[in-house]
Amino acid sequence: MRYRKLWFFAILVMLIIAFSTSCKKPDNDGVRDEKLSVEKESEIEEETKKDEQKDFVLEKEGKKKKTSNIPHIILKEIIEECNDDEIGSSLYRIRNNMLQLKDEGKDFEALNNAFKEYNKEVSEKMAYTKESMDELAESEKSNRLSGFGENTRLYETDTYIMRADNVVVSILNYTEYDYTGGNPGYIRSSANFDTLSGENIKFTDVVKDDEKFFEMVDKRAKEDYEESNITKPSKYAKEIKEDGYKDLVWTISPMGVTLYFDTEILGKNTDGPQVITISFEEAKDIFEPKYIYKDKDYVFPVVAGNMNLHFDIDGDGKQENVSVDPVYNQNAETLDIYETGLMVYGGKSGEKEISGYDGRAYLVRKNDNYYMYVFIVDEISALYSLDLKGVETENDYDMLSLSIRDNSWEQDGNIERYEALKETFTDTKSFMVETMGYLLGTVIAEKQCCVGDEGKPEISSERGKASSEIALYTLKDIECMLVDEKGNIKSEDVVLSADSYILPIYTDNEKFVDVITIDEKYLDAFGEEGDRYFILNKNIFSDYEGYCYRIMVETDEEGFNKVNGEDLEKIFEGIMYAG
């Protein structure tokens, strides 16, 4: 399903995850965060003060970078699902996304305020949709009682950040709706903001020669949709020009300006939708120079289904067509159609099918070379990086996924509400990914990543924030270190006492896990004495930043993990492996 496994560890519990702590360590990476109260000695506090003073001096001298000129956008995904209490199946599902800025947008106050207004509209739309769905749910229940089968009503929106830099933030919303349970429809909408002022950008702010622009759109439409009997886009443009192109759905990416024509805008239902991009390289003179992307390296999402991109992949002066399409299969018995992967078309390798679900594709340009990044879930979450020049590599995927954090769930009557913060990929220099590791059980760590010079993803932060709701119980005293919030070692001779409950906060997924001690009241215990596991009942630790105990983990010749030279099962209770 689209909304991914938000309750990964809850499912682990239900599947009885008590794998033996003597299990052999797998060859991978992963988990997440929380809170602590580690006593700080006076000399450590003194060192910390010196560090803060050093930072202050560097900032004053202009040697310490204070802000970034690129907004880091986080999507807050919200899902509301209504269930039929009598038979337990879903009546309807609503999904939408709100916009947030990392660090509460302190460097982009105007943009942050614009996002608040945008989110207010999203909230109002969700409330209105819910009212409509509640009415439809009553008729659906009646239909089920009459034996007409089960249909789930849908209103689900995927949000794509097409560009986010110091000039513009461009958003595309792609909504699938189904009010009857058997006849889905699709609509798109867009929003474009000036990054510094937060004001909405008009189409004519970006395209200064709209007549020439639509001539190029007509030509591209004829090339890409020659079999469709559609009206010229320029004709439709003339009809809406008087109103300032208010109804035009458009976005701006680092490559150029893209128009989105929903089904029946330019043609009949059978003609489907049209998506047309005119790049800056094709005609720089028709665009306002301010909005032409200046950097050589960039990334933006490629919407699967009908977005055709035309650009010179290898510098030979010829434009190639690149696109991504979903791959579907059909159940022979139920006739249900479901997605089984993505097909990447174009480039020198022709086409490449990637199996899985929940796939997202991104066009990456790095050092004048083009790559297609595909995040997808199969048995594992993986990031495929395909060289569009057709250069074969030994391994074209890494076990990485865009970070998802601060998952929450609540129930009010027959309505379940899920929320999660989802990372976006808008900057080749920095994006957050999740990696999986197995030092003290399965741990998913959030780490900073970048696109390397050879086009491959490279982890740029050794220490990652853990995302775990699984705690451990210490059976013995553990010799460890004390580290500050940045991972700097403050003491190499610290003892973490036996009979403590600890929670992973950071890890490198290779050698160490930084933990905090937490009170037993924040945990629910399952299983029998000596074979228990512990789940947070209240996640108040996800934003913890402070001192941690650093537990070093060694791996013996047979691949088993040890702490202080002993097997994990002799030191901890509650270790769980998965993945």
C-alpha cells in the first residue's frame, strides 16, 4: 500500500520477534530516537562551556556558517481512515500532506508563514472531504449489508517538491479520488512561492514571452501525444489568459517549466492527461532570468505515468526522451490491478524495470552527467541509481530510503489517524536517509547523505539519529563512554549500571550505539521474566539532544556481536532482530 509500514515495530511485536540474541549479525544497517538523564561532571560542563565560547567566536568572525540559503522542506503526511466496526474493513481513506521547514523555518520566516496559510487550506480541504466521505460511508455500509461487495472510497494526494532553493519553492499535488469505489479519477494542483518573500509566484512572473512559450508547448504536445486528438495547448491558454492563467497548473524545476493538463482539459476522456516541459536550455530568452536555475548540479522528482523529459544526456547535441512509468499486474481470480514496480525509459540503456512498490523517481544531474534515482520498497527499502549514459556498475542499488520519522497513531471512534514526517529530496548536497544496522538488535538510523562525484549516493555523516521504540534492560554493569550531543567523547571511563532501561539515540551501525537511560514508566513489557522485550508507551524522546552513554560493540570471527567481551544475551534483555 502507498502509506508504507508506519508501524514497523508494532508489527514486529505482533509477529513475535523474540529472535535469539545469539543470532548471527546480518550484513546491513538501521533504528531511531528518544531521552535521557546522564549526570554531568563539573569538568565536562567546563569543557562544554569552552566549546560554546569557541563557536560564538567563530560565528562573530564569520568563520562559522550561520544559515543555509536553501530551505529544507519536510512533508507532514496525514492519513485518516474510517473502518466498518461490524466487519473491520476500511470504508474510506483520506491522505494529504502539509509543508514544514526544518528547524521551524527560522531562516525563512516569510516562507514559513506562507506554508502555515497553505497548511490551513489543506486542513480545511481535508475536513470538507471527510464530511463528504462520512455521507458516502453510510451508503457504503448499506450496500455491504445488501450484499453488493466492499468498496473503499479514496481521496489520496501525493505531494512533489519540484524545486526548493533560494529563489523559488514549487509544489505539485497529484490526487487520486474514488467516490464510488470503482471509478478512480486524477487531478493535479500546484503552488509556487517566492522563497524570500513567501508570496505566490504567477506564471507570467516566470514566463515573460508567453506567446513564444505556448508555441513551443504546441510543438512538444504534437511530438509526445501525436496519437491523441487534443486541442492545441495555446488555444486553451488564450481562453484562460484574461484571468491571469489562474487555472493553469504549472511548476518550475531546475530544468524548466512544466504544464499539467488533466484528462478532458485538452481532449476526450480517452486521450488522458498531458504533461509538457519546456526547458530553460531550449529558449532562455522567454524566461525571466531570475528563475533560470544557475547551479550545474540539481535534482527534481519525475512523476511516474506521463511526464516526458527531453534533454541532451551525453553532450552530442541531440535530445533524448526520458520518462518513468508504473508497472502493473492483475490478480487472475479477483481481477484486482496492483503496482509491481517502475519502468525507467530512455538513456543509452533503453529501459530498466525495477520491481517493488511505493516507488519514487528523481532525475539527478551531477558533474554534467544524468542519473535516475529510484527509491522503492520490495523485501527491503532500496535506492537504485541508474546512469542514463548506460554505464554499467557492479551494484546499482543501496539499502537506503528517504527518512520517515515521528510516526504517530490515534483512534477516535471508528476513525484512525496516522501522521509522519517525511524527508524530501531537493538538494544533491544534503538529504536525510535511513540505514539499517544490527549492533544491539535491529536499529534504523537517520543519516545525512549526498550525491557523490560519480553519481552514487554517499553517506556524509558517520553518526546517525536512531529511530527506535524498542528499549533494552541491562543485566550487568557496562563499561562505556560518555559523549555530548555532538558525539564528542567527554569521558572514556563511565559505568552504565545494571538494572537500567536504555534507549538507542544515535549509532553509526558499525561500531557503537549511543543510549540514554529512561524510566520504566515509559515502557510496556511483553513476555516472561528473562525473555521480555520493551516497547515505548509514550514517545517523548524523539527530539532528545544531550549527553549519551556510548556502548562499543565488537564482532567476533564468527560474526556474533559482543559488548565488553561478552555475548549480548548475557548483558541485555529485550534485543530483537528483523529485516
